Amino acid sequence: MTGGWADLNGRSVLARSVMAAALAFMVSAAPVRAADPSPLAVTESGETTGGEAGTADAAFDPVVGGCVIGPRVECPGADMRHGRLRDSDLAGADLRGANLARADLRHTNLRGANLAGANLDGADLRLAFMQGANLKGVTLRGANLEFARASGADLSGADLTAANLEMIRGDRMQLVGARLVNTNLQEAKLYEANLKDAVMEGTRNTYAIFQDAFMEGCRGCPFDW
């Protein structure tokens, strides 16, 4: 009888050992997802992003239209339409005649960059840094330059039809012969801006500042502002 109990007890111990080993194997084989180290971020539209999706949204493409993104890069005439360039550094870059239509250039550093003759139609330039940039003859139709910093930038001959320049900082900006038709200039700061021979039709100028601006030959400029 004792031998029977010993045999039963031995088999019970063996069964428990087998079950424990099987459970350990199942736990070790289960896939483990690493914790996402990316912090949560709140976008300008108020949406919350995080993880891989948030990181991808904030990143810019290192190469756009064959152009390696970086300061003082030389990419004249590059096709960069719809390019993801948010938060990139293109200070001093040569982008003459480049096609940047509908490109995402939010918070991009374009200080001293040469974009003469570039196509920026529909581009998003909110909060972009454009101080001293050469933007002669560019097309910015329907572009969004809200809160951009463009002091000393040269937009002579630029087409800003239906563009949004609300709250732009454009001290000493050159707008000689620029086309400002149905342009939003609400709360724009255009101290000492040069609007010689510019065309302003249907613009929204509420709370805009034109202090000491030069308006000789300008059609539609608020001379009595």
C-alpha cells in the first residue's frame, strides 16, 4: 500500500514538473512588444500623436526630389513637390527655380536661402524662418505663411494671390511689384516694407501694420492707414 502511494505521489510530482516546464516555454515564446520611447506630442491642430506615428509625422525626408536636405545645399530646379520638409534646416540653400508646390515647410529654416523663381504654390510655410531669403519672382498662390518670420526677405515680383500672411513678421520686406490679390494680411507686421508698384486688391488688412512702409506706385495700398 505504501508503495502505491509513493508511486502515485511520484507521478503527481512529475506531472506538475511537466506542466511548469510547458508554462515556462509558452511565456518565453510569447512575442514581447517593446515600449514605445517616443513621447506624446500635440500637433498645431490640437491632435495628440505618439509612438512611431508621432515620430514619423514630425520627421522630414532626408532626400526630396534627389536633393539631400541640409544647410547650404545646392539643388536649383529640383522637383520637390509635396516634399516633407517640416522642421528641416535649409539655411543658405540654393533652391532657385525649384518646384516646392504644396510642400510641407512648417518651421523650416530658410534664412538666407535663394529661392528665386521657385514654385511655392499651396506650400505650408507656417512658422518658417525666412529672414533675408531671396524669393524674387516666386509664386506663392494659396500658400500659408501664417506666423512666418520674413524680415528682410526679398519677394519682389512675387505672386501672393490668395496667400495667407496673417501675423507674418516682415520688417523691411521687399515687395516691389508683388501681386497681393485676395491676400490675407491681417495683423501682419510690415514695418518699413517696400511696396513700390505692388498690387493690392481684395486684401484683408485688419490690424495690419504698415508703419513707414514705402508705397509709391502701389495700386490699392492703404496710403491713409
